[in-house]
Amino acid sequence: MTTMTEASVREFKMPDVGEGLTEAEILKWYVQPGDTVTDGQVVCEVETAKAAVELPIPYDGVVRELRFAEGTTVDVGTAIIAVDVAGGAPAEAAAEEPAAAAPEAEPKPEGRQPVLVGYGVAASSTKRRPRKGPEPTAAEAAVQAAVQGELNGHTHEPAAALAPQERPRPLAKPPVRKLAKDLGVDLATVTPSGPDGVITREDVHAAVAAVPTEAPQPAAVPAASAAPAAPVAAYDTARETRVPVKGVRKATAAAMVGSAFTAPHVTEFVTVDVTRTMKLVEELKQDKEMQGLRVNPLLLIAKALLVAIKRNPDINASWDEANQEIVLKHYVNLGIAAATPRGLIVPNIKDAHAKTLPQLAGSLGELVTTARDGKTSPAAMQGGTVTITNVGVFGIDTGTPILNPGEAAILAVGAIRLQPWVHKGKVKPRQVTTLALSFDHRLVDGELGSKVLADVAAILEQPKRLITWG
């Protein structure tokens, strides 16, 4: 096992990149052992329960070890990468250092302010992986080399000559390991078919299919040291796929359940002729001040909601259960629900009430782009006061949205369709949509909720009201 001198090695621990998060999954490593890193350089990307975040290293040096593979979920406070800040001996020379070196120290980075919320977790909260033995043997060194080589993207010959308890873990890429974990398959029991003994997805599926017909295999190690095999999923993998709920999806599910069973929801609906708003959208696209900005119906709907909140400020509030108080907000952090590959997230535009239409368009465009790229920061999803969810982009007429936790109202926008509509006494084809406003009935009574929804509808029907009311 590679050893490092206590004076030169720094261990970078998984920070709490949100508020009170306990774990994060390593999505991608940007460095490998032997690479030189500099203060502030991004070394990996992790996914928390709130977002995907890039982690910068807080010192200069040479990467000695990556403690976890991609796809691994790691507790906050656990060391994930070791860096030789002296930048001295190359990685090959490090393997020749005495095996009985003193235990690795865990000094805190010096001379630098924390770069992320929660950086520098207290030593008492650090969780370390159990060591395999008091001192690395030659066999253990071979195991470490095989595992580290896999992290580097290299392949190795199977270590068949090692005793069963000393064999390295089976070679497989992180996605294959995740598949095996999801299906309850022990990779040590899978016969590899890939180059140099690498286990493929097909090997894992073949192992699952073979389980019902194969006789149980005798244990290869003494019962005292053998871990019980994970139970194999009792379902047809050709007909079902099970996806673990974690990260953003897990947090969203918990938040929605908490909101639905905590805040008494009321939803009101209104159908409105938005033909004039659609014409204004086309005019704004030609406006010089709006060139290069995202101009769409959502922009004007967001502006209409901000004006409605200005006219009815009591809806911009939250419920303080601990103190039994209603907290009125004198600012609007406008949340926009965004569907991403990692699940639904709700980043918000800070101080949206103070932005001009071009500024709002710029912020909205940046928010959507960042969310689709999976780069939304945890800070961008905190402190929201009211939310818009645009289900119309999926062709849906409307819905009954669930409140974002801590907010008093959420506006759902349905699809805008050409429909027959009575206009100036005659039935004509007009652009029509349905709006739905859900609100917390502890904070918002029917009169206040109705006024807000009616104001939004009135502005979208006659967008010139943006000038007179805003």
C-alpha cells in the first residue's frame, strides 16, 4: 500500500457544499495520481441532494491517491484525495517508501479561507474507512495497485495467484458497479468477458439470469471472515428496471411529501386570452434592448406575477412554525421549476422584483441554461419566496402544483393553444392558456389568492397594464 510522509501529505475531505448535507456522490474525477494541481483547481464533480457541484483543491501539489472511484457515495468529512504538497518524489518512488511509516496525519489547510460552505469539517465528524491490517504486505500492495490502476483507467491481469482473501476487487467500470449494486449482484461471483478480465454489463445481467438454475457455490473464505452475499433481486430484469432514489430526486421527493402534508393547499384556476401577450413577445424579440436575450411567454408571465405580488404583497410570505409567526418578505426571489436529467430542481432569481425586463430576461436565460447543464449551485436553490412551474412546455393544459417548501404560493402555467374564444362579441380563434395558483391557506385566504391570480390574468390579457400597474 502506498505510504506518504506526514509532513508533505494533505488530505482533501468531502465538504458540505450545501447546508447540513451529509453525503455526496463522486460523479467525475478531473485528475489522476501523478498529476500536478494548483490552488483553486477543480479536481472532481460531485452530486449532492441539491445539485451537481465542482470541487476545487485548496492547495498546490502532486496527486498521490484518489480514495474513491467515480459513482461512489461518500460521507461529508471523509478524505477523498491525497496530495503531496511538497511536490517531491514521483508517484513511482512513493511505492518504494518503508511500509511501516507512521499513520497519515490529517492537518487542516493553512493560509487559505474556505472555498466552499462547510469546508474543513471538524475532526470529530470525520469517518475513515477501516484499514485491512496493521501493516501492508506484498499481497496487499498488489491489491492496492490493481484498484488504483482501475481508477487511472488502466487494466491489469487477474491476480489469480493471490489467496482468496488477498485478491483485488473485480475489475469493472463505475456504471457497471452501480448496475451490479442495483441488481444485488456480488461482482466477485461474476465471470468477466471483457478485455483483461473486465466485467461488462452483459456479464452482470448474465449472472442475474443464471442465479435461479445454479447450485449455491461453497464459500471460498472462512465463515468468520466471509461477508454474506447480497440478496439477488427477485424480479425479471428483462421486464423491470429499478433505479435507486438518491441525490436530487431523493431530496425533491422528501420536500414534496413534507410540503403536501404540512401546508394546507388550495388551488384556483383561470383561463385567459393571451393573444396580446403573444404579440408583445414577438415585438420584444425585435427590440434592440432585448437582442441576445431569452424572450418568450414565460418572461412576461414572470413579470406579470411580480407586478401582482407588488399589488398584493401579503402573498409573498412564509410560515414560521417554531415561533408561530407569518414572515412577510420585502423582496422576491422568484423560483423557476426546471426539469433536468437529475430530477426537478427549483433555482431562483434573487431580488427579481428589482429587475427591469431586460435584466429579468438575462437572469431567466442564465438560470435555465445552468439548470440544463447540471451546474446549478446549492445557493441558487435556497431562499426562494414564490415559484412558477411551466407545465405548458410538455403540452399540458394545467395542474395542481405542490408548494416549494417555505413558500406561500406557486403558479402553474399551461400550454398556450389556439382556441375558439368570444372576442368583442364574436367567436374568433385566440391564443388561450389556463393558469393555476396553489397557496398555503394558513397564510393566504381565498380573497388574497383570487386577487393575485386575477391580476396575473388581467396583465396577460392586456399587457399594457405592465406599464400602468408596474
